[in-house]
Amino acid sequence: MPFLPLFIVIGIFLAISKTFQSNQPPLRSSVSKDYDEQLLNQALIDYIAHESRSKNSSVHGRKTHYKVEKQRMNGKRRP
């Protein structure tokens, strides 16, 4: 039973820290939570817009590539 005093000290420490935590007011107010939520929403909107733009530009790039290849192939067929 050499560890019994250690367990008692740890238990007392945990009990004291728990009581101090419950006495402290919450650190974050609802205003900062709303602000964080707005930032998260804006970041999500920006990400979706960026992905949409990059997807559209790659589709546009493929169409342009297809038109250039088609013109190139039509140009080779004409003597």
C-alpha cells in the first residue's frame, strides 16, 4: 500500500480543481460564439465558391482544348 498516499493527494487535487472550475464564469460569451460561427460560415462559403470557380474553369479549359484540337484536326484534313 505504498501508493495509497499518492492516490489520496491526486484525489484531493482533482476535487479542488473541479470546484475551482465550476466557480469560474465561462470564458467565451455568446457574442464571440456568434462571431466564430459567422467566420466559419464565411469560410465555408468562400471554399464552395473557390471550388465552383476552379471546377468551372477546368470545364471551360477542356472545352477550349477540345475546340482547338477539333480545329487542328479539321485543318489537317484540308489540303
